Amino acid sequence: MKIAFFFSSKNIIPPLKTGGIEQPAYYLIKELIKRKHDITLFAAPGSKIEGTVVKKIFSFPVAKKLKHSYIEERVNSFYDLGALADFFHSGESEKFDVIFFCNYIFYEILPFTRWTKTPVLIQINYPHKESYSYLKDGLLTYKNVFYTPMSNFIKKIMPELPYQNTIYPVFDIHDFKYSEKGGEYLLFIGRICSDKGTHLAVQAALKANKKLVIAGEVSESNRDYFNKTVRPYIDNKKIIYVGEVDFKTKVEIYSKAIATLFTSQWDEPFGVVQLESMAAGTPVVAFKNSAVNEIVRGGVSGYIVKNRDIDAMARAANEAEKLNRRKVRQYVEEKFSIEKEADKFEKICRKITKKKKR
């Protein structure tokens, strides 16, 4: 099939450092290319995947960090909407069998879908809990549009949409170094912010009497949070902050960890960190929240404890050392295999192309 993958002007694929939706998208596209699909990628300058045609969505320089994330979002949205208008109004959309749209603001594409007969598959990778009730009636007026959530949890927040099967984020197990032994520290990796609960990971590590390595970006909007709740504990002995890391370093620190602490406090739509950690053989200790129950199997690939229960997380972190790391890796490889998710993607595409407008 001929498939257009439409991302945003801010999404470099593969990502230069740790990536949210970008890294799984990279793996899915690579797998689809292996299966002889014809992929055109619309993404930020710097994107490159062998075997695809890449069309750049103009953006401000990606190295430039804007002070407020909402301003960056508006700038990206301006360029994204322009690219979508050109794509649909020019008739380019008719050259494809399926248009796959993957962006945090999933509904941006909808007004343009009235200009095409090509079915549009939208991946929802952000739960719009606060705005959904206002959007719902309008969303349902668009036809020839189909949705795949990145977790079943998203369906609970936005239940009425015409969902296809859930497609989980994917990864290539061969890219993640497996360590039979593990290491001597706990790991927190991700954005440093209250939503991710970085301070709770610090508290749990101190309670468990274990070293903690923290890896992730501190944005300007989260600088005060970092300075007040995390920085005071950083001594480079018990609590170590290494900043945002590239992919190679990320894999290395996963493989050398006892366990990864997943302390998310928001409606996390999935949490790719958990997959990546388990791929390295490193168990996950997570608060029971959002999609965690879909990802971690208690007593096999890690432990799930009551949300914000620091004592329980500390105990589970110590217990995690006893888990069989090979079984942790096997679990995630079997449940979230790239082949399985690509099969689901192909099946959805075949199904919706049969419904193409006449």
C-alpha cells in the first residue's frame, strides 16, 4: 500500500534524543518498509528513514528553545496547518491509499479530510480529557476518518469515537542492550516535571536506600519545580542527575539499572519508558495510574503499587532485584512485538480502504 505518514513540524524522526511518539513511529515505519509498503513521511527537517520519501514541514530551527511551551505549540501548529492545506488542496492526498496522522493535536487534520476520498487513520496519543466533552459532537461529524488509540486507557477518556484496534508503541528489541545482571541504581528517565512525578522517584529511592540516576530535560517552564523539589537532593552520590541523554546513552543506563521507577501523575496515554526498560531486562516499578495495567505484569516484568505510596514503591524497588531479567525481556518482546503491532496496522489499513469514498 501507498501510505502517507503525517507528523508535525516539531517531530524529527527518528528523534535526536529521547523521543515520545517519534521513536515508536520510526520503528513502525521501518517494519512497514520491510513489508514492501510505499511510505512517504511528512515531518520536521532532519527526518530521515532509509526507504522512504521524506517531505519536510517547514519549521523554526529545531535547536531553538522557546521559553514557553504554549508559544512553541502555536508556532508548530501554524506550519502544520499550512502543510495540511497544501497536501489536501493540491490533490496530493489522492495519490495515497491511506493517510496516517500522528500528532498530539489529533483533530487538526479533520477540517481538511472533507477534501479527500482517501481514508484517514488518526492515532490518538494524548488524552484530551478536559476538552473532549466540547469536541465530541463535532468530531463525530467527520466521515471517512478512523481512530487508533495508543492504549485502551484512551478509549475510557474519549469513548464514543469510531475506534479501530489499539496499536501500541513499538520498538526493536535488538536495539536494546540486554543485561543479565543489572546494576546498582534505580532509574528515572523522562521529562523533569510534576506531571512525571520526578520528586516522588527521589523520595522512593531515598526510602529504599538506593542510588537514583535521573535522566531527562528540564524545560524553562519546569525550572522552578526542579530547583525546589529535585535539585536539593542531587549530591552525585545517592541522587545523580545526568541531563537529557541520546539514544545510545539511554539504552546503556537502562541496562545497568536495578529497576526503572515510573511515577507519572497525569493521564499518561502509554509510557514508552516502561517498554524500553523491560526490553533491556530491567523491571519497572510503577504507580497504578492511567495505562500502567496494560503494560507491566506484576511479579513478572515489575511491580505496580498504589499511586503516590512511597513506602510501597520503595519496598517494590528492593523486591525488583529478585526478578528474572531474562523473563522481563521475554515478556515485553512477546506482548509488544513489532511484528504483532505492524500486523494490526496492516489489518486496519486493509479494512478502511475497502470503505473508501466512491
